[in-house]
Amino acid sequence: MLETFTDSNFATEVLASDKLTVVDFWAPWCPPCLVVGKTLEEVAKTFGDKVKIGKVNADDNPNVAVDYAVTNMPVVLFIKNGQVVDKQVGNAPKSTYEKKIQQFL
């Protein structure tokens, strides 16, 4: 199960985390977003507690989406030590996410 990040918990759960955090910006009306969510659930099983993986519903949490200039969805940000270190726009295979995660572990 992926974590849920919101406007109110983003700073503590993502920016202050000591782990690489993968943040999926999605919306319920976006079919590709649903595919990315399922892919990231599989990725989360692979990496366990080494990486924090979660989702931000951009419709319900507009402040975080605006802060990170999310204008297209799905977009996945890779955040380490409070900084965006990589990003994936659009759907991608599981291997793409795994490679990006591995380079920052």
C-alpha cells in the first residue's frame, strides 16, 4: 500500500524524510495515473522499507501541486534530502522507476 501525502503532511513526510521518497501526483479522472499507481505499488513491494513511496491527489492538494509546478499528470518526483533529484512525466514501465530509485539509494 502506498502512503498518502497531502498539503498538510508533505513537509514532514516527504521533505523531512531521511529516505528517498517517490511522490506520484495523480487525479482520479486520469486513466494513466491509475496505471502508474498500480506500477508503483509493485515497485514498493520490491524496495520495502528502503524507500518511501506515496501519492498526492493533485485535485485535493493543490498547494503541493502548485509548489512543484505539476501541470501534467501523471508525474512522479524523486525527492531526497528535501530536493527533487529526478522526475518521470507520464506512464513508464516498472523497470524505469526501479532504475531511477536504485541510482539514489
